[in-house]
Amino acid sequence: MPVLSVLDLAPVAEGSSAGDALRNSVDLSRTVERLGFHRHWVAEHHNMPGIASAAPAVLIAHLADATSTIRVGAGGVMLPNHASLAVAEQFGMLEAMHPGRIDLGIGRAPGTDPLTARALRRTDLAFTEDEFPAQLVELLGYFSGRFPEGHPYRHVMAVTALGYSPALWLLGSSDYSAHVAGVLGLPFSFAHHFASGGTDAAVAAYRASFRPSEDLAEPYVMLGVNVVCAATDEHARWLAGSGQLAFVRLRSGRPGRLPSPEEAAAHDYSALELEIARSWTSSHVVGGPARVREQLLALAERTSADELMITTMVHRHAERLRSYELVAEVMELAAA
């Protein structure tokens, strides 16, 4: 049985506010801790009206304060948007205040559109793959106090990071980050929930390139999975319509708040929109408890994933909580 965790995008539903979404995230963290989920991650996104988790470190501080045992962290922090020193200081501080409970998942995508990425980085220069390994080495150096000989920042100390390292992960939606995670001996989280076509290749690349490290003796794979669970298959599909329509609008250049299932059911999809929706939902696990259990176990068996991180995008907060409750029950999680 795979370990089960939660990826929370802090969805802003139509008719609600970002403040409501953030308070719902805190409530969700308490609920999934009680249900027995292993960790609760939040993701960094910018300039998306339907997602409120733009500042993971700030939100994680609230989640950690609201809970006591569940691991909390970022899935992830998009490193190109930040100075490595600032990330190290923020997450070192979180680890110092909540020892043994903080995860830092690192991604190399900007998590937004090019214009917003430029606003974040304060430069017109595009981020390149060549920059990411150097930025990652710098980040690791602030936590360990060890830099390569001649590194320009070897005399810079991240006071709140040194000796307070969170659990480090690499995130990816291709085999590039999979290879880097393997070489560094870090656990790897793959974005199966939106890049399922590359799942098998990335997992294989990670395992093939893995080198044991001080923190990890064997490869450890986590997959993000979109899940909507309800009492019946029909009701689950109806609830899932909100996330489907939101994604279609995002891909059509019209991002907005998470629509209601009623609005999604009434939407007249064009042929292009139907194709976008089919592509987006092909890897989703949607249905009643028995169907969800069957598909989650099949995915874990096919990929030999150690952990599945479930993300649920439905309009009503109560329905989102209920989905996680049903998953916990059918997957036989041990309640806290």
C-alpha cells in the first residue's frame, strides 16, 4: 500500500475570496492530519485568480502552527523565482520552529506566465537550464555549510538555515529533474497529475541515475495524482467538472476562479475545448470509493511509486474534505 499525502493548491472558488481559500487550507490541514495522511504540501503559482498559494513559506507557517504531527511543506518552491539565500533562510526558519516536520520541494519552472516570471525575477533575461544546477548547489550549501572550492558565496552564512535543513525533494514533469534528483540522491516527486505521458520515463531515469546520499539510501518516488472521490461515480464526475472547466479556461488564456459544478455542467464545450479537457483528465482518478481505490492501487503497482500525493480541485470546501475522507477510508489509512 503506498503512502498517501495531500497537494493543496488553495483553490479560490467562484463566489469566494483568496482569504477564504487560505483559511480552507488551514482547515484542510487539520482534517487530513486527523485522517492519517502523511504530508500536506502547497504549491507556488502566480497570476492565477483561482489559486491562492503564491507564497508557500508564509502559508506553511500557518499550516504547521495549526497541526502537530503531519509533515508540511512546499510542492514546490520554484527556485528560478527566488534567491537561493532567501529560500534557505525561510525554510531553515520553518524547520527550526517545527523540527522534523518541514519539506522543501524544489522545482525549476517559474510556475506562471513569462511576463509574471519577469516581474518576479526583475530581469528580461530568460532562465536557462544551465542556471538551475548552480542555484541548487548554492541552496544546498547554505543548509550544509559546505560549498565547492572557490564558490563566490562560500563565506555567506544563512544563519537560520545552517543546521536546520528541511527534507529536500526535487520536483519534475520531465526526465531532466528526475536525473538531477537521482545524481544528488534526493527523493523525487513527479507531476503525474498534469504530465502523465512522461511518468514512466521520468521514474525510470530517476532510478537509473540514483546514487545513495547521506539522507537517502534508495530511490524514493512520489507521484502527484488528481483525485475526486464521492459516494457515486456519477457524483464524482459532476464535481470534477469544476476543475476541468477551470483548466480549459486557463489553457485558452482566460484563467479565473474555480467555477461551480453547475456552471461546468452547463458549459457548451467547443471541439478544441473537448480535446483540451480529454488530454487534461486522462490521468485523473474520479469515481466512487471502490473505483478510486482500484485506480490508485493500479497506478502504484505499475510505477512502483512509494507515495501518492493527492490533489482535489472541487468547488465546495465541504465536498473537498469529504473526498479526502472517503479516500482515507477506502485506502485504510490509520486515523490519528
